[in-house]
Amino acid sequence: MNNEIPTLWLWISGLFFLFGILVFGATLVVLFKILKMAEEMKPKIESLTTKVEGLTVKLDKVADRVEETMTSVKESVDGVGSRTQGILGSLETVTKGVTGKLEGITPILAGAMAAYKIFLTIKAARQHSKAAPSKKALPAKKK
């Protein structure tokens, strides 16, 4: 029985281990570069975090102000709405009263206007009859 490892197998195994060592080395180099970049970015990230926290505080204040303003506006609108309803109720009452009075006055006004028109027509007819003497409308022909 032959218990020797084939030479081809040894070469393939050697190349596999060599590539494994190279990949491990490259991974270590990349890892160190990533760590270096992370250390360089840490102050920038901390400053951004501070700015974001400041903006969050400001946004919370603005949101509180907006909420207060909306509450105030709602109260104002509710107050104006109730006042408007009161005014409209008063106007409706006044309108009903005026309408009732006008219903009684309307026939009198119509009669007065008709009498005034008749008076103007009679006056115009009298002025027309006084102003128009019995002359011919057309001048006489010349010969």
C-alpha cells in the first residue's frame, strides 16, 4: 500500500494556504485603515451629534410655540364664531321686524308712486298743449 501524498495535492494545498495568508493580511490592512478613518471621523460625528441635539431642542420649542398658537387661534375662532352667531341672530330679528313693517308700507308706496306718475303725465300734457300753438308743422312752399 502506498501512503504517500500526491505532489499535485501538496502544491494545491500550498497555494491555498498562501492565498489564505495573503487575504488575511489584506483584511488586516483594510481593518487598520477603517479604524484610522473611524478615529478621524469621531470628532466630526460628535460635533454633528451636538448640532442635531441643539436642533432637536429648537424644534421642540418651535413645536410648543406652534401648539400654543394653534390653541390661541382655535379659541379666537370659537369666540368670533359665537359672536358672529349672536350678530346674525340679531340681524335676523331686525330683518323680520323691518320686513313686517315694509309689508304694510309697500302698498302705500306703490300707490304714491302711481299717483306721482299720473301727476307728471298730466303736467307734461298741459305743458305740451300750451306750448304747441295751432300752426302748421311744415313751412309753406316757395314759388
